[in-house]
Amino acid sequence: QNVLQMTATHSNYADPNNLKFEEIKILGLSQEISSISVSQNNVVQDYVLNITYDPVRKVAVIGGLQLELGKSYTIKWTLTMNVNERFDCYPSPDATKEKCEQRGCTWDMATDPAVPACYYSSSNPYYIDQLNYSSTGIVATLSLDDSKVRANEASTAPISTLRLEVKYHLNNMLQFKIYDYQNPRYEVPVPLNLSSSPTISSQDRLYEVSLQIKPFGIQIRRKSTGTVIWNSGLPTFTFSDMFIQISTRLASQYIYGFGESEHPTFRHNMSWHTWGMFTRDQPPGYKLNSYGFHPFYMALEEDGNAHGVLLLNSNAMDVTFQPTPALTYRTIGGILDFYMVLGPTPELVVQEYTELVGRPVMPAYWSLGFQLCRYGYANDSEVAQLVEEMKAAQIPYDVQYTDIDYMERNVDFTLSPHFSGLPALVNKIKAEGMRFIIILDPAISGNETNYPAFTRGVENNVFMQRPDTKEILYSKVWPFLPNVQINESLTHEEIVESYASHCAFPDFFRNSTVEWWKREILEVYNNPNASKSLKFDGLWIDMNEPAAFINGAMGGCKNDLLNNPPYMPHLGYRSAGLLYKSPCMEGQQYLPDGTPVRHYDVHNLYGWSQTKPSLEALQDATKERGIVITRSTYPSSGRWAGHWLGDNTAAWDQMHKSIIGMMEFSLFGISYTGADICGFFGDAEYEMCARWMQLGAFYPYSRNHNGKGAR
């Protein structure tokens, strides 16, 4: 083992050229060489050796040898696993040697605390036992090698009835999907633009796919260069009910995308970083999962070719980058459904991706102008005065907003008595060539005595329910109780506790909800009472992660397994569970065809499901193109809306990071983007705000928006 014995059996020829063996290549090495000794007649030779190792091809090259012809040598080497080749076997918090070894993994603390101490030391338990190739793809059945299965609880026990389908959709795009063929599982109900009859030819395909039989793995290479751009034959692969994990080696360190999170750099740092994805009312912050969910990345290969990969999965997940370079996905439900586009330029990657998920919405021309907003306008007179002051200061601007202040107690589809003059003001500024956008939140108050939107919602069964009793699942969000005087000196939490009303979440998947939502929006625009008819030009849909101001629901959540799953991805406030600032995960929703789905599976699609109905309602009302701005997004949201980067802070670093966020959303197919110019939270410093206004002039969505009471 790990020895090369070179014995010269005939050596009576004197070589006049003094030829020597200088290099030895070893094929099929699973680990890299840590040390080598070369001896002749048991005397160790003193060579300065150069050792290289290619972990993808499993090839080691030993250079710097001087082995003379006709002499016998013994070469011995020892192997070591480079720490960059470790794949984390215990991604949950509080790993210990005991817990690690219970999983059949190896424990060894590295000097770098970011390197996993608990790592896989055996191959994954799956292998292919049936395989069919065709001109349009590959179908394979995966089986489990019981001797390789690691210890797991019930909901994370590996499923043994898996199927792999590889489909060659286009010469530059393929799909590979792993699912349970025996027991149907939740699959993402987001339609992609896929041709029913693929147009491909084997010679024009930019990729070729090969499968590793045992242990199971998929390898995809770019035909023109031979570069391997996906290689998942790694020890991490497992597929269970509530924990699915797959890793791939990457072609380079140049990886961009995944969101929505505040990233300090556009190109990812590959040194052991994990990013969680789960939609949440979370202002931008390092390693905190924010409003949108985008499991898409673009990679540049070493030669500058580019490709993109989408995982069409909507369950809470995280991704780990490591310097191998490699990437590990962990998701807690659904299936694995990957789409890869082959570019080969970054521009073509984005074009091919938006061909798949849908091209970005065409914004109204006026929406490219400067826009002004703040949370906390006291009344319509303040807005009217602002418009006049902007004109007097000769600051060109096209769009004015009102935040939730225009509503009565923040209740959707109502008009506050403090803003009774708003409809007339909107008509006046529109007559002068400007436009107006209003905000709508999804949560609907259930504590009103005469509130048609809620009454009609109940009649049409539009709200998310508890699964067993079919009662409405109530939480607390913005709307306040009627007939109360709010003590503004209290904290946000105390105000919510004392004054927030019970709120219901519309289930926008249902056809009945879509029709109800459109009707309510149309009534705001075409109110029979003309003095209450708000002639808005665009809609700003906020809080649609969906956000809640309490964890879960009034009366608590009932399904602990769903709210605190066996594997909790690397999210902000990880110990609080999935219900943190969100509705209960057992909430019952229904797809348009009536199929019941759990909020656990579709939480990250909530904003997506609200976006298209909102644009349709806007266009039905205004008979114009208009624009919708949404906070929560999913792949293909860009077909119907733009996006702002959320509740940022008045700080220099946020100005810089806004550029990174916008570039990422352009990758995601949402090109109408911007950040709150001068920052949302906190007072803006004069110099910073001036600079930010300069930068913001180049945002496609250019809006200055601030928080209540902030300068």
C-alpha cells in the first residue's frame, strides 16, 4: 500500500547520456500526498521534490526525482486529506466528537475554526442500479447501500426510492432532477418556459453528462474546453423527508449570486462561508436572510467561460462555499430540481436564465424618473407642501408616494381622515405631469366592525388557515385596533402587544383570492364616492415575506416538527425556529387546482404569488403599463415587478453594498432595482446623502425613502 518498488533485473548497460527518471504520475489517488521518501539500497536519497495533486482527476505528480537507469529504488508516500477536501458532516450548532462519530464521521479539530471538525470519511450510500440513455436525456434509478447508511432519525432517514432524470432542453440548457418515484413530494408550482419538444442535437450541445455509478454522482462538462462544471460524486449526498443535501466541486473560485442577503462583495468569499435563504422581514445585515429567495448562481470558469445554475426548490435552505472549491446545498423539503445554462458569456448566462424564468417587466417610462417617499407623513397637507417645495427648489422629480400613513390605522383599502384631501392632491399633481404610487400590505385586519375587504375575504375563503380546524390563522402585523389611543412612547414590541389587531394572511395561490384582491384594489381606484377615489399609477407591495410582528400566530403554533425542523438552516436568529417573525409553518394553503400545500413548503413563494395579481389589478384599474415594486421575490418575480433592497441604514457602507445588491438582482432577472437613497433607518449625514443622491441618479429605480422621524 502506497509503495512503488522499482527493481532493475538487468543493469549491465552503461548509459552514455546519463538518463534519469524525473517524474512519476500516480492515478486514482483519493487523497493528496503529504510526504515521500525515496531510498536506494535502504539509503534515503536527498531530493528536492515537487508534489502536485488534482482532486478532481485524482492524479498526483511527483517531480524533481533523479532516478538513474539500471538502479533499484523504493518510493513510499503517506496520504493526508487536505482540510479543503473536508465536507461538513455536522452543520448544526454544537458539534461534538461524540455526536460526530454517532453519524459515522471523523472528528479532527483543524487550526482554522472555520474548517469543519466533523467531516465525512466514507462515500455517500447511493448507487445507480438502472440506467437508460436516450437522445433527449438520461433516466436512472438510485438505490441505497444499507451498509453505508449513516445514523438518522425518522424524518432524516434516507429515502430508497429515488429517480434521476436528466433532460437536454436546449443546446445551452439542461435540467437534472432527483425525486421520490414512489411517494409524491411537494414540487415548486412556479411555471418555467420549457419547450415540450426539445430542439437539440448531440453535436451542437454545449455540454456532456456522465454518471458515476457507485457512489452516485453527476458530472457535467463543457464540451468545447473539457472543463468539469458540475461534479457531485461526493460523500455528502443524502435525500430524506426533511433534509436533502448535495455538494458539487466547482470549476473555479469565481461564484456570484444566491440571495437575498447583504453580501460584502459581489464575488463570493469561498473560505468556509454559509449563507441561509428564507424570506423574512429582515433589514440588510451580514449573514442575515432577508426578503427574497434566489437559489441561483453564476460561475466564471478559469478560462472566462460562464455558466449559471438554478435549484428550483422553495424550502428553507443554506449553501456553504469552501475553498476546494466546492458548494454544498442543504434544503429541508421538496425535491432537487436543477437547471443549468451554459452561456458561455456572463451576458448570455443572464439571457438564458431569463429565457427560462421569464424576461423582466417593462417599466413605465415615468418610473425611470426620481421618486420621493417617507414613512411618517402626518397628513395630506404635508405631502402637498413637499410637492411645492420640491418645485420651488427646482429638483426634478416624477413620482410621489405615501406609505401606510394614508390608511386609517394602517388598514388596507381605507383612507385616513388625516388624508381625506389625498385623492384631490393626486389628481392635481397628475394634471401637472407627475405620478403617484401607494403602498399595500398583504395582512388584513380581522378586528373591524364594518370592513368589507375582510368580510368579502371570509365569504370567498381567501385566508390562510389552520390545517385541522380550518379556522383562519391570525397573527399581528401593522393594522391597529379601532378606537384606541396609541402611546407613541412605548417600544415597537409594546405597541404591537397592546394595540395591534388580529390579522389574516390572504392565500394568493387561490383563484378566489386573486379575484378578491383585484376587486379590492379596483374599488380604491374607482370608489363610487369620487372624493375617496385614489387615482394611483403604481403599487408598492410591502411586508409580503409574509412578515409578522409576533412569532407564529395568535394562540401559538401547533406543529413543532415543522416550526423547529430536525435541521435548522443557517438563518438569522437560528435558535428561534422558522416561525421567527413569520406565520406558523403548518398554515394551510391551496394551489389554484385545489391541491393543499403547507406554508412550510411555500413560505418563500408568498411574495411571488402576490406579485402577478397586483400587476394585473394595477393594469385593470389604470389601463396603463404602470409599475409594481415588491419587497419579497422568487425566481421569475421580475416578470411582474421591480424590487428595492429594503430597510437599509443611513451609512456609507450601505451605499456601497447597494451596488452589489443591484448587480445580484440583475443576475436574478429583476433589473428594475434600487435602494432607499440616503438610507431608511437613522439620520442621514449631509455629505453622505449628497453622494448617495449622485449615485442614486443611476439606479434604475431611483427613490429617496426614509423611516419615521429620520432626517
